[in-house]
Amino acid sequence: MLQEELHERLYLEQLLQAAPSSVLERDEEVVKGLSQVPKTLPPRYFYDDRGSELFEQICGLPEYYPTRTEASILQHCASTIAKMTGPCELVELGSGSSTKTRILLDAYGVLGYPLHYLPIDVSAGILEESALQLLKSYPTLQVHGVVSTFDLALEKLAPSPLPTRMLCFLGSTLGNLNPQEYDQFFTQTVDALDTGEYFLLGVDLQKPKAILEAAYNDSQGVTAAFNLNILSHLNRKFVGNFNLAQFRHRAFYNESLQQIEMHLESLIDQVAYLETLDLKVTFEAGETILTEISRKFDLETIQKDLAAKGLIPLQTWTDPNHWFGLTLCQVR
């Protein structure tokens, strides 16, 4: 199939470049996070093109159970989901390589429904690459890709070209949000969807500490490379001089907060500088930057929180080990 034919079914929208004030506010988050104690960074800075590639590698690691567990649940329930929603546009937040989306597209295709997919990701490179691969696989598929953060994309979400839509938030990315962001996200989701539209949510469930910590400290060091890459991204974006060899990856389960925490630990006393931000960052040996949290949930609490926002759970699926949960909701 010619590239020209594929691009006829692909529309890419760049929201980040069209929102300079929002971008400026996000840059200020970097200044604030690296100036406070303890230091933090927004996890979205993981996802430049290289970071997105590394995350796709993480998803295939033997220790990293979430991707394959969620995919197995989807294989089991995708046909039921398609029958429950009827023909609908699939909107996916943090689409990445869209691997699990294929399971849903197959289910809708078997029923003869039109296929329309709206992936949202901050990495333009992986968004276009994955969209072109999907278009090769599905000759009737229409793709409207949006390069954006979640909040901006939800705010700008246009009406669906199909009778309804299903917003998909898979991979337990919900766990990266702190309690305040978690609450705000559900509010944004309800505001973005019309009454009767659907929300499909994947969440990582509570489980033994050893399993959790192994998933974020893989034997091949891919997660460590992914974590350190956030500094490479800052160096490129803000003309910085972070020396990656002077930091190390740390990840552990915080039992009191029921969350994995990923940190970058400074190995020595050092100073880094981000020229574009005119920001000098001073570290003592052993000082860390918190780069990500990954909260672990229980289904009963999640369902109560969803219902309280007007996202009514219709059905929930899990795996035999109860390691991961998938819930289909409808806006009422």
C-alpha cells in the first residue's frame, strides 16, 4: 500500500505547538520541581521519542506483568465491550504503539462496525509511526492523531463522527497521578464526554511487594535507561548539562502510600544547569529526584470513585491472579 494512500486516512493534529502559554506553564513545573526539596519532575518528560521506544521495550520484559496481563483481559472481553457500546470512535490517552488497541479494533471489525481511532500522545514520532502501521493492517480505518497532553486533548475533544465514543485509558497510567490529579482527571473525563458515552479504564491492582519491585527494577536495565532518559530529554529541550553517569535509577514500593516510586539518585555532590530556563540545580550525594509514582488500587474503591463522578461502572474484568482490572463505564 502506497504511503500516499495511507496518509489519505490519517490526520495528525499538533496541539502542543498551538498552545504556547500552556507549554510555558509546563516548563515552569520543571523549574518548580527541581528547585524544591525533595526534587520532582513531571513524568510526561519521560516521553520524548527515545523514552517512548524504551517504554515499549519495558512492556515486553518478563518482569513487567501489566502489559501482557491487561492484553490477556482484553482478548477475553473485547467482543463483549464492542457489543455493549455498538459502533463508536475509539479515543486513547497515551496511545504509544497502540498494540492493545488492535484487540479492540479487531472486535469492532468482526461486528462490521466502522473503525475510527483517535490516539493521543505527547510523542509525535511514535504517534505517526504507530498510526501508519495500523492503517496498513486495517484498510477501512480512519485515524485522527493528536500530539498533546491528556488535559489539553480532553479540553479540545471534538464531537465524535460515529454514534458514540469510548475513551480508553489503559496500562494503569492512572496510577501516575497523585490523589488531587486523580480527582481532577475524572472530572475532566466527564466534562469531555457526552451523556451515554463510554470510558474504559485499566488499573494495576495491589499485590505482593516483591512482584511490584521486580517489575520496576528489571534485570536488563531497560527501566533504569528509561528513567535516566528523562535527564537526556531535559538536556535537549532546555540546553542542559546533566551527566547521566552521575545518577542512578532507584525504584521501590512505598507500602504506606501503596505506590511504586521511581527516583534518580545523585551519586556525588554536583551542579547541573538548564540554560533555556536559566536554572542551576544543586545536588548533594544521595539526593534524589522523584520522577514517577505508580499507585496500586483496589477495584471496589475505584468503582466508588468513578460512580461519584458520574462514570457508572457497567462491567469489570480481571485476570485469574487479580493483578489487573479493566472497567467499562458510561456517563450518566
